[in-house]
Amino acid sequence: MALATRTDRRPSITRTFWGSTVGKKTVMAATGLVMIAYLAVHALGNAKIYFGAGDFNDYGHWLRVMGAPVLHREWGLWIARVVLSASVILHGVSAYQLSRRDIKARSTQYVHKRPRASYATRTMRWGGIILGLFIVWHILDLTTGTVHPGFQEGHPYQNVVDTFSTWYGNVIYIVAMLALGMHIRHGFWSAAQTLGVGNATRDRVLKTVANVLALLLTATFISVPVGVMTGVVS
Amino acid sequence: MKLTLRVWRQKNADAPGAMATYEVDGISQDMSFLEMLDTLNEKLIVEGDEPVAFDHDCREGICGACSLVINGDPHGPERTTTCQLHMRTFEDGDTIDIEPWRATAFPVIRDLVVDRSAFDRIIQSGGYVSAPTGSAPEAHATPVPKADADYAFEHAECIGCGACVAACPNGSAMLFTSAKINHLNVLPQGAPERESRVLDMVATMDEEGFGGCTLTGECATACPKGIPLPSIAAMNKEWLRAARRAGRR
Ligand code: HEM
Ligand code: FES
């Protein structure tokens, strides 16, 4: 068999990844999956609201002491916050840079237009922007309370009921969760392709998992404002 | 058949272009799309106009030269090349829009002709195997499992027409590049350059200004040779494997 005839002169692995469209997309896929994993835990935590203020506030308390006694109080929470912030930033920056590049690569549009790709696929960029804005609003609303009149530190149950007693609280939250469902529907399946685990035989399974995941997460998250509105949670 | 054609006309790479409207009559349903354009050009020449420039060569669906976006679809409404598309797909009285491939990496040279040499440079950076010269090797020396041979052949069908790039909203060349990489990387003959091939070809693809993949699937729908969308995931897998190995050295 022939031998490789050329010597390799290649940049560092970080440069290889960040400098390539394929590599940067891998960063998006990995950070996206980290965020989805977090959201699964978050959705389970939210579901505890149906068991009353005590149960829900206990969950809020656990977030602060998770990992104890190995981890000091709030260390676990801060590690999660750092990992998630890094994920959001890396995901957002990659999305921005790749999108800029994609738009430049097709600088002239066709005169004869026809709709292309599915709704979830076409809305990844706008959906992502909505999610980015929502993440900021959500933290200011329920973590720091900056935009939340009457916010009570350490009383998450009361704060949640409070938020969903305003019309704008409900609208912002529900719109964002619908966007989330769309984003995950295309995103989860995409991440599998990007990471090279997708193939023809697995395609049906991956699409189904993506749809089920998107539906479960969206439904669980939306059930909370609906619960408050209908008085199931009060 | 009588048809109204709206065709992209552009004098050269730097001139602005625009759609021009022409009427053609006497088109037979058995004509290919290119023969229909030949009829238009004969008429234009007789009338003293410049004929419409378009790429074509084999006219039998194997060379990949023909490259027209017909009513917004690369190669038109059927899964075939423009030269193999017949006028029976259209109705008498139809208006047909004809545009060049649109991608920043494929600049328009004139009318419907684009410069696809970016594809050649992707191939040059790794779409080959290095074999020692001399007499032909003994045929049984390098057995290829049937499944691998089929996989290689499926990807070898790519004729490099560029319909995938033209269809992609990001002007991405991922399907083309994946076809070339998967074709060679699965074969023992391609094994010595397995890693450098995928790293170099993807790097060239990026340098040429093609966009990234957002998995819209438009490429695989447009491909006249049926290169499937999972080929892209397979290339990503090869790329990740090669990048990890390069990092370990
Ligand atoms: C900061 C806000 C966000 C922005 C700006 C954003 C934007 C994007 C964009 C533009 C894409 C590529 C779309 C495409 O390939 O067509 C994408 C993919 C993806 N997003 Fe987001 N997104 C955001 C938040 C999120 C969140 C919160 C999650 C977790 C649920 C997530 C999960 C994913 C996944 C898994 C992918 C697929 C990656 C791949 O294609 O390999 N994103 N995002
Ligand atoms: S002219 Fe050769 S493929 Fe159409």
C-alpha cells in the first residue's frame, strides 16, 4: 500500500476546531446538548411546583447545597452557572459567526423564490435570538429579581406564582418555550449529524427522540404558567 | 409548445445582470431542456441578439457541466441533470425562470455560466489516492468488502455539478465534499491519506468561501445522483476522528 507522501503541518487542536466550519459546528452541538441536559433537570425541578410550596422551595434549597458535603454551600450551583454561561456564550458566538459566514456565502438570492426547509429549520436563528433574550430576562426575573416588582429572595414558589399573574410574564414565557421546542426539534437531530452519530438507519429514531424531547420539555415548562393561570398552582 | 422564458442575462463577471423575457415557439415535448435553449439561441442569433451562454458538455447526465436553476430548483423539477430534463415536464404556455447557480464561491462569468473551479481546488487538496507507479497490482492483493465497495460507489456517483451548493441557503459545499471524502476514505486505497484528506478538503472548502451546514437537506433533495444527506454526518465523523488524531500527535 502507498505511504502518505506529504508531511503534516497542522495548527493546534483548538485552532483546528475553532477555525473550521465543521469544528465550530461541533462546539455548537456540544454546548447545545449541555443546555438540553440542563433543561431536562430544570423541567423536573419545575414539576415539583405541583406538590406545593414546601416541596418546590426544598428543590430551590437543594440547588444551593447539591454536592455537599464534598462541595461547600453554593459551590455546586456556581459550577453549574459557569458551565451554563460558557455554553450559552460559546453557542451564541459560534451561531453568530457561522450565520454571518453562511449569509455571505449566498450573497445573491434567486429571483424565483420558493419555500425551503421545514419551519423549525428556518427559524433556528430567530428562535435562538428569542432564547438568548429570554435567558437574560428569566435570570433578571426569577434569579436576581431585578425586573420583578415585589421579588422575595428565598421564596421561589411565591415568585413564580407572582410572575405568572402578570399578562406579560405569561406571554414572554410561553412564546420563549414554543421557540425552545422548535429549536430542540431541529437542534437535537442536527447535533447528532454534526457529531457524526447520525446515519440512514438511525435517522427515524433520532428524529423521533428529537420530537419527543422537544414536546416533553415544552409541555412541562408551559404547564407551569398554565397551572398558575387556571389556579392549579396558587 | 409555446413558452415564455425569463432568463438571467449578464455580460461578464463585473457587469450587473437582470432577468430578460423571451418567447419561444415550436418546442417539442421530446426536446431536452438544453435543446429548448438551443432553439431560443438560434432565434436570438437570427434576430441579431447575443445567444444565452450556458454550460453543457456530455448531454447524457454524466459530466456535470449543465447547471441551470429552473423555477428555483437546481436542474429543475425532476431529480436529474438539466440535460436529461425533458420539455414534457412543462405545459404549453408556461413561464419558466432560468437562473445561474447562486453562491459566492461560484461567481457568474456570463449569463448562466458560473466559475466552479473552487470544486477543483477542493479535489486538488485531497480528492485523490497516492499510488506507486509501475505495473498494475495483482487484483486480489487488496480485497474490498462488498458493503464498502457499494458505499464507495454510491458516493463515486457524484458528478461535481454543484447543484448541492446552488440549492443550499448557505451556499455550502458539504454534500459535494462529503461524497468525495466518503468515496475514498472507505477504500483501502484511500487509507494512507484518510486523515489528511478530510482535514485538508474541509479546510479548502472553508477557504473558498462556501457556507457551513445547517442541515436543511436542500442539497440532497437537489442532487441528480442521489447522494444522501447522511453522507454529511459521515464526513463529520471522519473529520472529528482526524482532528482528534492530529491533536494527539
Ligand atoms: C443564546 C441563545 C441561542 C442562540 C443565538 C442559538 C442559535 C442557534 C443557531 C443559529 C443554531 C444553528 C441552526 C442551524 O444549524 O440551522 C443552533 C443550533 C442548536 N442549538 Fe441553539 N441557540 C441558542 C440557545 C440554545 C439553547 C438554550 C439550546 C438548548 C436547548 C440550544 C440547542 C441547540 C442545539 C442542540 C443545536 C444544534 C447544533 C448542531 O446543529 O449541531 N440552543 N442554535
Ligand atoms: S451536460 Fe453533462 S451532465 Fe448535463
